[in-house]
Amino acid sequence: METVLEGEEKKVAQNLAEKTVFSVLLALSFTHLLNDTIQSIIPAIYPMVKDSLRLSFSQVGLITLTFQLSASILQPLVGMYTDKRPQPYSLAIGMTFTLAGLLCLAFVHTFPMVLVSVALIGIGSAVFHPEASRLAYMASGGQHGMAQSLFQVGGNTGSSLGPLLAAAIIVPFGQYYIAWFSLVALIAIVVMLRISKWYLANTDRIKPKKKVLQMETIKLSRGKVTFALFILMILIFSKYFYMASLTSYYTFYLIDKFNVSVQSAQVYLFIFLFAIAAGTFIGGPVGDRIGRKYVIWISILGVAPFSLLMPHANLFWTAILSVFIGVILSSAFSAILVYAQELVPGKVGMIAGLFFGFAFGMAGIGSALLGKLADQTSINYVYQVCAYLPLIGLLTGFLPNIERKKG
């Protein structure tokens, strides 16, 4: 009798483990929104900081590089550590670093202290992304693409809100008003503490069943897995170098080429970033259905016609093209990340940390190099060069087909 009851209990536990926990996914998406709203304030205040501190484009790029590298170097290490020793309360700890950096940024008046402030925010991001991505994987119920996209759409929505809030609050009232965004960080900490309780009670979801993994993916040799990861890294380079040209310098491009005001440029940046948020959710569910390799094809290479046209368009068509670029390109990361997690099963945190970290690093290096290029040539030339980066998406053809064929 006891054996039968134990068997029933195991079945119930397995059924619960297979269910998608939308309350956790929505909470993660919300905290990602709050986290990335704070982060997106950094590039949103570049025009103001550039004028007040009399910075060059190279120094503006160095701010982004500092932020992105402080996030990117730590993320794989955080992921590897928490794969072995899960840390349920690490999300709230990471947001505390972000809060400290935010308060510093509100009151600093020297370039070195700006770098210290953004580095603290970067450390908070390094802790947040791999652990939050693992939680999304745990709560997915097997719908990994959908869960990752839902998580990502929160972040991209937050990224789009930052410039709009900066235009409405920080630009007209001054740098000190950045401190008001500490309330956003405090709200995030409260929600993260609630998520941590679910994490603590469901650590058994972390390691997926081997049978399930064998059914979902085709097993590859170590060499093929390494080669596929290398191709994915090149695709991340293509995506985030191009994204750096838009997130860091789009406002300067619009101001320089079309003589728009700083606040108007922030609104156009919001339109682009909101397009990213709107398109983010497409990649995951579509990848679950048709295969992630096809989504990667479409999302990176499909941007090329629009990126090539943008340097030659007027203001109206520049805004329209930015929407198409944002919607199409935004589906790439979720598909790439879940594809990589399926290549290396059982290492969810490490892979999430590696790819988030590499993406942040490429964005930072791209911003620094493009800033240097803008100083030596012009901001318009930067966009003419970057227009060709999405063509690297042709390398997707070298990725193996790892999803099993159904039917």
C-alpha cells in the first residue's frame, strides 16, 4: 500500500514539475522590466552627461564599455557557481548593487566616478541575468523558448521605457532626479524576495530529466557542440555590435543628421526600443514550434535589407526602418540562448551567464570602438559601416539541426 502511495506521490510531483508556472514567469518578467529600466537610463543620459562633463564620443563609449564589461565578465562565473550551488536570494543581492550604483550616478560630477557608478550597476546585472534565466527555465514546464521570451520581453520593455522616462524626468530637471529611480530598485527587491521563496521550495526543478533531454534534442559530439557554440558567439557579435550603434549613438545620429532636439531624439529611441520589446516574444514560441535555427536565420539575416537602407533614409523612414529592425532583430537572443542550452544540457546557469555576459561584452566593446570611429570620422559613417553587420547571419547555415523531428 505504501509503495502505491509513494508511486502516486511521485506522479503528482512529476506532473507539477512539468507545468508552466506563469506566476513566477510574470514576476521574473516584471523584475527584468524594472532592472533594465534602470540600466537603460545610462545611455539615455549620454547627451546630458556629454555636455555637462565635456566628454568625447570615445569617453561616452568607455562608459558603456565599463558597464558592459563589469556585467559580462562576472556573468559566466555567477552562472557556473550557481549551477553547483543554487543561491535563491542572489537576485535581491544583485539589485542592491544596482541600487548603490544608481544613487552614486545621481550625485557624481566627475568622469571616473561615473565609471564607478555604472560598474556597480553592471555587477547587479551580472548577478541578475544568469539566475533569473535559470528561474525562467525552471518555471517553463518544458516550454523553454516561450519562457525565455516572456522573460526577455520584460527586459526589452524596460529598456524602451528608460529613454522615455529620462526625457520626461531627468533631461528637464537634472541629474539629481536619477535618485528617484531608486524606488524602482526597491520595488524590484521586494518582488525578488518573493520569487526567491518559490526558488527555495523548487530547487528539484533545476536539473532536467535525462530522458526528456534525449527526446528533445539530437546528441552531438563535443567538437560539433564547440563549433556550434562558436557560430552562435559570432552571431551574438553581429547582433550586439549593430545594436550598440543604435542604443548608444542613435540619439546623436538623429541630432546630427536631422537637427532634432535631445528630447525628440529620446522619443525616437523609445520607438526603436519599444519595437524590440514588441518583437521579443515572437522568437521563443515560434522557435518552440518551427525550430530555433529558423528563427535565428530570420531574426539576424532578415534585418540586413532594413539596416542597409537606414543610412540613406529621411527622418520619417529612419523611424519606420528602426521599427522593422527592432521587431525582427529582437527575436534572436531568446532563440540563440535556448538553442545553446539544448546543446549543453544541465548547464543552464553557465550557458545563460556565458551568453548574457558575451552579449553585454560585445555591446560594450562595440560601443567603445564605434565611439572612437565616430570621433575619427563621423556619426553618419558609423551607421554606413554597421549596416553590413547583419549579413553575418549567413553563418547560421553552419549550425546543426538539433531539434528532433516530430511525427
